Amino acid sequence: MKKSILNAINSISSTDELNEVIDLIKIKQKQLRSIKVAVAKSSLAVGSKVKVTSRNGVQFGVVDQIKRTKAIVTIDGFKYNCPISILEVA
């Protein structure tokens, strides 16, 4: 981490200031996630072959339908409702 960030964190002197910083970090995190999803969504299309990275490992499938935040992906004959954030074009 940058020293300037560490110094700014160490200079926080009250709980109110800390809560304000936490709220700003959460907003920035939400923005970064939405940008990542928008980029991934723009590269997907129905019929695209995708790589799905989940807790069960990496699997490959085909996109059947794209929704606002999720996509229906067929993997080995089964349909799964997957968040777009875990999909990559294969």
C-alpha cells in the first residue's frame, strides 16, 4: 500500500471520520465492480463459449440467455444461473 494512504488512515481521530471513510470505500468498490461487470457483459453474446470460474473450479459452457446481472449458461447439459462477474469468453 502507498505510504500516503497509510498516513491518512493513521491520522483518523474519530469514529465518525472512520465511518465516513468506510462509506466512501464501499462506494468506490461498488463502482469498480459495476465497471467490471459492464466490460464482461459487453463481450458476451448468446451462443458464446465461456469459462466459468466458481468454487467448484473452472468449467466451460455456452451462454443461453443474458440478463441484467446474471447469465444462463449450459454446462454439460445442465443450465446454471451464473453471475456475469464469474464469466470469461473462452
